[in-house]
Amino acid sequence: MILNKSDPPVAAKLQIELAKNPIAKAVYEALEKAPGAFEIVAEATGFEVRAPDLLPTGLPNRARLKIFSPRPGHTLVFFYKRSLVPYSRDRYSYGGIDLREGQAEAQEIAAWIAFVSSGFHPDKRPANLRRAFPYEIPE
Amino acid sequence: MASPGQHVAAAPETSATRPPSISVEPSCPEIPLNPCELEIDLFCKGMRIDPSCALEQDARFISRTRAGLGSGLEIVIPGTIKDVWVNVPVEEDFAQQSCYRLVRESGEYSIVDERNGLRYPIRIPPEPAWYTRVTRRGTPMHKVGVLQGTYLGIYISNSCGFWYHTPPLNCRFCATGLNVGVNEVAVKDVEDVVEVCRAAKEESGVTFVHFNSGYQTDRDLDVAAPYVKAVKSRVGALIGLQLIPTLAFWKYDRLIELGTNHFSFCYEFHNPEYFATLLPGKQKLVGQETFFRALEYTSKQLGKGACSGEIIAGVEPVEDTLRAIDYITGVGAFPTVCIFRPTIGADMEHWPPPRYEDMLIVFRHLYEACRRNNIPMDVTPNIEVSLIVQPGDTRYLAPRNWATRWYGMKMAAARQLARPYFWWKRRPREIAASDVLAPS
């Protein structure tokens, strides 16, 4: 479930992103039905979501998923963590998925969501995840 | 041991699977640690950051470039022998459970050990002004190179080729393939590099520029050559290269002609089994022996103490690490020993960090091995490496005896005598040799 979808900045962001990208829309719909809590990051480029629940270790889940299009018709799904240090600009990549065809199956999307919910546990890595993801990732 | 290509699961904490430890049960210090001891413990345990800290104003931003080791907070531990620069883990999960906490009181920073209440005053080096500037081409300078301690580190390649094999052949501890495009510019333009080096030299007093890259399909040294020539001729600095080795030794001769002063070889693990399992690309495409031969050759060419063998401590058995130190110093090189850091996103992210007690043994041994082999320590000016316990830091661990005093006197004399030599080596000069490497 997405906790903050009614916040005005988030609602405005969702209106733009879901209209722009069918993958983002499919992920949004899956997140609404998925167990666990999620939040949309309104200030980020593209469609970005994080999982605010604590992990079984008791540590915060820092996992994020970002969906964006470097050019029309080309969608990238990027998994990363932001820094714990408030002022840091660093991002910790866990890789990504290059969707040149612009399509994703429901079970693929479920795998992405499970990966995020687990805090990027290696056992939950999506099958087609590319670890080295040499694209310029916007903030 | 997991097979190459397999997910490298965290080593469970049992005596059967944890690398054998020489030391006894962990101890809580009753007297303050000296700067090197504290450095070692911080590398092993990391540090939490108290809300009282104002690091946004006071600190260099944390930037995980290169292999991922630079993911920590740069601090300086003041000391009577020397100040010790440390890149302290703060982001990784193990650091969130550290007994060490960075606090700020009355504008001053200290590290509190919550086990015993001991406090260690430290300094936070400020962020250089050039970090947030852009080059003439519009590239943010901090995405070209970063200070790691007092030297400038630049990753020059378009990521490491090991990451692009199927299955990936990346070194299991490394995060370099995860950084490019995210935190770094993918390909470093030579003009950008020159501009950043000049800014770092003029504004941060940098004397040493260290280039490294990942696997470039046996073109590693060729890729580096234009950068070496450009920086040496147009900026002037001591230059080091940390690249995948080759048995085409003539390439090292060409790079020395272009101005390279130092080569380092990251063979990581002395134990061949650990090398093979945790470094699948280096095992398959390079071989451990290539590292050894290249280190031996360049060490002979450049002289004692000019080159280094880089290894990781805290993964393979401690005895193997000690053997590595003996080997490296035995060929006239200095050991750069990284305390294993389970970096975020790496395959070994869930491995435990090493034990302080084991690392203390390693670095005491390192001091003795350098002394025994007369390896120069801290002779080059203003090179403080925050990512490792550098050999000069281990002076704090030296036994108090005549051998230590004699070695210390020799190093102090070498430091003074070498000053004009290193001044000469750091000046920009015309270089006639071509930056396209070819056998002569």
C-alpha cells in the first residue's frame, strides 16, 4: 500500500508519471496491492518509491526503486539506496533493468517489489537484474 | 567456499567457517587506544553519527567512487608521531551497530567509545572548494576525482570489464561496477582530469595523483598513458597507477618514461583458493602469478619502496595475510593492506567485518616486515591514505627497542634528504615520449 498517495505533491507527481510511463503505472498498481508500506518520493526525477518499514534486522530499509525514461520508448528500472548521512549526495546502486521494449510481466514487477521490500537481499535479486548499470541516473 | 559466479552468501559466524583467528576473545580497552589502534578499530567497527554533528558544513561529502572503499567519513586522528587519516565506515549496516559515535560539542568533534566512555578528539577535514565547481567542459569536479586522505584518486575507465561478463566475473568485495554513471562520470576526459589535478594541487596541496581502473581487456596500461603524460607535463605531481597487470613489461618501461612514479598491484589475497574463488575475473583472465611478476619487475625498475602490493585483510586466514606482507616487503615493495569492508551492494555485503584483535596482529607484523626489509615509510611528502592503515601509521604499533629507534632515525633522515628529490619529481616537465604505448 502506498501511504502518501493523497499528499498534494505526491498526487500531482503521480498524475504526471503514470500518464507518461505504462511501466510506472503497472508498478504503482502492484504496489497498492502488495503487502507492506511504500512511499512515493515526490521530489525525485521519474517514478521513485521507497519502503519505510524496518527490516527484520531492526535497521531501516533504505531500498529505493526508480523508473525513468532516458529517451521516449526506453524505460530503465533502477534499484539503489540513498545515504544514511543526511547531507550526503551518494547513491548505492544495486543495479537495474533495461526495458527497451517497454514491457514487463506481472511476476517481474512482483519480483522488483519483493527485492525492494527485502532491503535488496541477494536471495531476492530479480533474475534479469544487471549489476553494472552504466547509465547516467538522474537525481 | 562458494564457486565463482555463485551468490557469495555471508560466512556464518562459526569457528569452522570464519577465517581462523590467531587472537583470543575480543577485549574492551581500558586505556585509550593510540591513533593507529583507533584507526584499526574504526575500520573494523565503523562509527555512528550523532545528531549533534554538523557535517554538512564541516565535512567532505561522502562519495563512493572507485571500488567502494571511499564510502566513509574522512577524519583525522591527531597524534604525537603523526596525524592519522581515516575513511571511517558510516554507511554500512555493521557501522550502525558500532560502539563508536561521532559527537560535536562546542564546535569540536570527538569519537566516543560507548563501551567505556573514552573520548578521542578528532578533526574533520573540510570539503575543498573545487569539489563543487565544474570544469570548463561543465563536468562536476568531484565526479572526476576525489581526495582520499591527502592524495587525489581518479578512476579513469568506463567501469571494469569483469562486470560485463556472463556470468559476471567481478571481484566479490568490489562495488566499482555499481558506481559508474551513478556517482562518477563514465569516461574521464583528459582535459577534465588536467583541470581537476591542477585545482587539487594548487588549492589542496596535493602532491600525488593516483589513477586506477578496472579490467580493460589487456589495454589497461594503454588507457592510462595519455592521463599520465598530460598530468605530468601540464600539472606536475607524483603519479601512481593501480591497474590490472601485464606480462608485457615493456609497457611499464614506457609508462615510467611518461612520468609514472609508482605502481600498485591489487592481488587482494595471497591464498590461491581465496584468490580463485573471490576474484573470478582476475583468476580466469589474469592469474595470480602475473601480479607477482609485475610487482617484482616494477619494484626492480623503480627501486625499493616505490611500488606496492595491495591486499585485503580479514577475509583469508590471518597467516596468509602475514605471508603476503612478508612476500611484498621481501621484493622491496610496501604493503597496502585494506581492512575488509563489506560495502553496500557488493556480493560480500553480508560478510562480517574483521576482528580488531586479528587486525592488530596484521599491522604489528606489517611494521616489523617493513623495518626488517628497510622499506621506506612516510618518506614521500604529503601522502596520507585514508582508505588503509598505511605503513607509516604502524609506527604507533612498533615495539620500543633499539631496532625501532634506528629504523625511525633512518626514515627521518631519508625524509629530509628526499625533499629536493621529490620536489624535482613533482615539477611539470616536457615529456618527449609518445602516450601511445609501443615496444621500442
